[in-house]
Amino acid sequence: MKTNPLFLFVPLVWSSSGFAASAPQQPSPAPVWQQSERTNAADDFTYSRFMLTGNFVTPSIDAMHNRPALVLDCIPAGESPRGRATLLAGNLLVGANLKVMYVESEEIPSGITGIFYFPRIAVRYRIDNAKNEKQDQWSPTAARIEGQWSAGSDKTTVSIPKHSLQEILRARDVAITTNDDRGRKVVMRFDMPDPSLIEEACHLGGPKG
């Protein structure tokens, strides 16, 4: 009696399909800081740039073409006038114009009379899925040009104060929330690498907790 080849073929297909369905998923790559060396031509010194990319949690917004990024510029000990590694700047790159508010300053800069306002961007951030968010006001990057606010300053990038930066670096993950210039919520998430490299390269030690 002849064997029908169709019945021999079908079990092989089922077996192959079952194997593919049960194949283990590859783990996501561990987050890493991308390091590059830069030169400040104006002041004739070199510095290291560390970049960590994240993801937008909210739906895409107009003008957001790239992933958000944390960017740290640090001067190596050999280039620093202090004789040790120094944090030059810590910024959050968003990619969309953010909502800027003006906050009255408690300290009036020298030579200025009357009320003085600083540009600020309201930010909330949550460390390691904590129950409560922390609220802060960060500055638009390059907001101060010769002591004055410039309408042409970069409102897509936010300067991170050192106290917030230290908390973020030591987290396992962080969610950062702000608003764009149309009032729409912008939520970003970053998986954080081990902070040892950055703390040493940028001299960002200090008390933990």
C-alpha cells in the first residue's frame, strides 16, 4: 500500500511551528553611556560627552523625530583648572519646544533694578517606580546670554541641576514628565546604567540616599 506524503508532511509543519513559538526571547541590551571626545575651540580645552538615550512614553508629538537623551559634558582632570574631573553641563534633550514659565527671582543680579524673572520649565520625575513624583523647576539650556533671556534660546533642551542629576544617575530607571509649548504632556523613560563611570568621570560623588 502506498503512503500518502501529505500526512507525513503535516506533522513536520506542526512540530516546526511549535518549536518557533517556544523559542526564548532575547533579553533587551543593557543600557550604556555612549562616550565621545569634544573640543571647545573658544576656550581651547577638551571634554568628554556621555549620552544615554531613552524612550517617549506619550504618543509621538510634532517635531519629535529623535529619542530623548540625557547628555553630560565633563572635563577630565588633566584639562580642569581644579585639577580634578568636573561636570561642565548636564542636559535633557527632548526635541520639542517646551513650555517656559517665568519665575520671580529672590536675588536681583548686580546692576539690575526692579523685578527680575528667570525662565523655568516645570518638571516631574519618578525614580524606580516610586509612589510619589518629585517636582522641580529646571532651566532651558542656553537661556542666559550675557545675563539676559533670549527668545532664540534652545527651548527643546533642559539643564538638569546637580541635585536632581545625582538622584537620576543612581536610579535603575526614571520617568520624566514635562509639557510642550502647546500644553501637551511629554513623558520620557530612561533605563539607567551603573553610575560608577559617570560619577568618576564627572566627579559626581557625594552622599547617597
